[in-house]
Amino acid sequence: MRSHPESIMFADIILPIPFDSFTYLVPPTLQPTRDLRGCRVVVPFGKNKIYTGVVLRVHNNKPEGVEMKEIMEVLDEQPVVNEKQFAFWQWIANYYICPLGDVMKSGLPGAMKPKDEAALKESSRKRKGGKNNLFHEDATATLQPLTPAQQTAMGGIEASFKTKNVTLLHGVTSSGKTEIYIHLINNYLEKGKQVLYLLPEIALTTQITERLRHVFGDRMGVYHSKFTDVQRLEIYKRQASPTPYQLILGVRSSIFLPFQDLGLVIIDEEHEQSYKQQEPSPRYHARNAAIMLAHMFGAKTLLGTATPSFEVYHLARKERYGYVQLTQRYKNKQLPTIEIVDTKEAKRKKLMRGLFSPRLIEAMQGALDRHEQIILFQNRRGFSSFIECRQCGWTPRCPHCDVTLTLHKKTSTLTCHYCGYTTRIPTHCPHCTPSPASLPPSLPSSPVHSGVSAVPSPFLPIGTGTEKIEDQIPQLFENATTLRMDLDTAKTRLQFERIISDFAQHKADILIGTQMVTKGLDFDNVSVVGILDADTMLNLPDFRSYERTFQTLSQVAGRAGRNNTPGLVILQTRSADADIIRQITQGDFWQMFRTQMEERKLFHYPPFYRLIYVYLRHRDDQLLDHLATDMGNRLRTIFGDRVLGPDRPPVARIQSLYIRKLMLKIEPQASIDKVRQSLLTIQQQMQSLPVAKNLNIYYDVDPL
């Protein structure tokens, strides 16, 4: 925007703090020559702080009664945020009820701060050739021909795209959905369009990157949070340049890249919870946000999964989305056989060895004898959920959160999986045992489990995590080698890649993991999958527990028998007669969906109603009770019986802040803008109360 030299110009600037924008004076030296919208600027804030922000708009309207501060420096010759990005940021801020400052923090790589740039340039200079080989290789492979079933599905997708902007590809595990994606990507790249290919987990990009790179070479860039600041900054700048990557493969943060001519968005494993950002704000769902991003470009969206989310499947059945089904595995490979083991009965007969039933041990031994591989799924990391005093039942708890501490045997520590607090295992129970000075110099190890030497005898480990499973394997299978994949062993991209690569090369016989092992991984030699305890998910107090259990167990079962090896899944449960277990073994998604939808409609849950959780946090528990009740009453004056609560969430204190939750159930046809404005008005009323000075209020729209 140009202005006359005599006019005074102001700029609204988005800063990386939870507000929409702040207004600054544009220095006269910048006014005649620069259009600053979308450029980064350095500004003073408060008494001593300096922030890097992005100019949202330039105007002549001086704020009244405010002492203006000037922009200190402009960092960019050209905008780093384009018009489509601004529109997308604003949509996220409006829909997910969060400030633009929070959206900007997610939308720009952390390396786009001036204090980092000198170090980044030096780091980039030192890297060999200044390039990352992941993004600079020529294509070496041609497209593989599609099978007749894949070709039929491909034709169905192309036909659907003629009338629908969003299409669901519902294909069983190992049906070859990725090959269909590759053909679709190639079609759109030939049209000169850009493609965004989203995956729910970084672990998945490791396997798929190699496959796509052989076909698309240096036309593809990979983008996710496990890359270094240098790598992410390179990708971002490349996408904003005149020669962007045509194909971006990434996880949820990839939706914030500066696309220029997006033609297709592929969202693989669309049902995955990993697409939902939980902390920090903005708490967006990348699947839904990507659909909106595609809409802004007039692009098409393909949702792929073997186990659709209920919301997506409902929209497909209502013909809001297109629907294409792929019912057979690639080259007609058989789906795995699923056997149910009643662990309640096995325990009654004292046949269980830890979490291993005789049938699972037999199946695993058979696979090992045939030199085949095994995946064991246990949806809990650590050694055990907590430890308990044998005498009085006391359990160590996190001093900052309302949770017990998880035992990690290898490090001899107790850890909070919410705030990261870690402490050594106590040598005595402070509740019922004398002080350490009166105890003998050492304590015998626990006899409960031969591998639990890290747990002093006063304590009993309760529950079983992946680390404990790993510890038990040598006692059951003397020569078997193991790998473990969870948040403790796969914290970095290199750790992810090493575990997956080592297992793919058969450097280990057994892979033990949490939900990470359920997410689309492809290992040719896996013939047995053991689901050690299906009940941990089934019994969660959540209206989505059956849906999630079906999805997770069906997905992990799909890891078996993906090549020519027949697959066997041993599903261990104490609820062998439950309908959901029968539906999983029979692959009866429709029956499970129909039953659950009847309940959701009756109790006003998605997809028939939208949910918004309102969270309040404060250090004073009693004051928070009063404030939460007050806010609930104010909300009811507008929303009536659509408001439930306040109540204490299952974990009612995290990082020393107490938490209360209110739930809103809103009809889908209700105006999002009116709901948002009503919530923000009441929030301002609450935070203006003298007693609510340190009250924090935030929202989770469409929570999972």
C-alpha cells in the first residue's frame, strides 16, 4: 500500500502471543515505498520485550488514547504470508475460537525469528552441500500398473470428483490405497497443480517417503516437526518462491505452508486422532482444516482409511461426500484370521504368564520357528502404570498433576506423562515406613517379577506397559530379539527411522509398541500380531471408546499377513462376549456404526451435534469452583440446557493449575460466528471480575 508522505500510517501486527493483533506506527521512511502486509517486522512490546510479528494490514486509523510505538525493523523484501494463508489463519481463529497470535505461532516455522537467522545461515552453510538429500533426488521409478480392483477404485474417485469436492476411499488394510494415491498425485502434477499428502504420524513418513521419492524425485518436499529448524525453514521458503515443490508430504503442520496452486489434498488414515492438535492452541483438526484449505483453492480432497471416522462416514452416507470402496487386499491376499482369547477364563485357570496367554505363546513360537516376525500391541508405555505400597496402598503421585507416576524400570525412575516430572523410585513408603535413617542399608529386590530389580520390596508394580512386555520376552522366548516403539524409545525422527528400518531388515523378531505400531506401517514378514489387552481402550469413559477400539484394533490387526505370509491376530480380552469384539473379528463396521449412531443421536453427540469444551484453569481450586459455576450460569442464559457442567475432568490438575470443564452441545445448523461471539463476550465478562485476574479460559472445538 502506497501513501502520501504527509499521511501517518499504522500497521496491525500479529505477534506470537494469545491476542489477535496490536497496532504500531509505520516509520515515515517505510511509508512511501513498502506494502508491508504479510512481511515480518520487529517491534517493541511492553517495557523490555522485542517480538517478531507479521503485518496483518496497513491503515490510517490511529487508536485513541494509546501511546504509539514504532516498527523497529522490516525483515522481508517480499511477504512471507500470502493472501490464501491469511484467509486460512482467520478461518482457524474463528472456527476454533483462538487468537490469531496462536495461529501464527503454528503457521510459521520457529526459525523465522531474527535472533535465529544468523545461526541458521551458519548451520545451513556447514551442512554438506547446503542441501538436505531427502529433498534433492531424481525420480528413478515409473508408476506401477494398478490392479483391476485399484483401477476400478481410481475410476470411482475421478468420477466422484466431478460432482463432489471431498471423497472417502474406504479400503481394507493392505488394499493398495497408497498406489492409488501415487497415480492421482501424478495426474495432478501433470496438470501443473500442487498436491498436499497428509499422514497422521511422523513414523509413517519414513516408509512412504522412499516410495514417493523414487517416483517424484526432487518435485517432492517433506515437512514435519521432527526436522530441524533449518530444514523446515528451507521448505517454507521454497514453497513461497517462484519454484515451489509440487508435492508436499507431511503431518498436520504441513497445512500451514504457503501453497500457490493447490489442486489435490490427500488425507491418509483420516480417522487418526493424531490429526487433532491438543496442546498448545490452536486446537485444530488437520483433517477438517485441510478440507477448508482445499475449498479455498477450489481443490479436491481424498480421505483414505480402512476404518472411517463416524463423522466422515456419516457425511458419505448422506452423500455430502463421495464414497468409493475397495474391499479386497492387494493381489487378493487374505485378510488375517482373528482369534479371541478369553483372558478372564485363562486367569481363573492360572494359565496366564504375565500378559501372555498359552495360545499367544504358541502362535509366537510358531512364527519364530518359521523365521517370521511378530508385532505386540500394548496401549501403555512405561514398565507399569504405578507402584503401590504393599502394606498401606500408598502410591507416588505427581506433585504438579493429579495423576500417579508411571514406573520406568530401565532408568529407575517414576515419571508423569502429563508434565514430564521425574523422580527416583523411593526406597521406603513415606506413609507407613520409618525414615531412611532407621532402615537397613539396602533392601532386597521385589520377588513379584524376576526382571523388576529396580523396584524396592516395599512396592508392588501395578499394570503393564510396553517396557514390561519387553522385559518378559526373554523369559518366554530365549533367543528372540526385540525392538520397542513408543514415546520413550522414538523421541526423534532418527530414532523412529532406525526402529522401523531395523525391523524391516529383520534385525529383530518382535516389535513391541503402543498406537505407533497401528498407523499404516508395512512389514512383509509379519505373520502374527498380538493384542495383549483390548480392554484398556474398551472401558474408557468416552462416547467414542467403541469407535476408537474398533479402529485401533482393526488397524493393528491389518499389520499381519501383508505379503505372502498368512496373518494371524491373537486378540486377548476379558470381554470376549462383547458385541464390539465380535464386530472386530467379523470386520462388521456397518453394524458397529449403526448401533453407535443410534446412541449418539439419542444423547446429542457428534455427528448430530457439535461439541465445544470450555476449560477454565486457575491455581486456587476453591476459587476456580466458584468461577466455573458462575461461567456455567452465564452460558445457560444464552445456550440453555445445551450447557453441561462444570465438572472436574479425569485429570483435574496439570502443571499446578486446577481445571474445570463445561460442555456445549450445539446443533450443526447454529451460526458458528454467533456461538463464538457469545463465548468470547462471556469470557471477557469473567476475566474482568476482580477475583479472576489469573483465570485462564480456552476452548476445544470438535474435541476428540
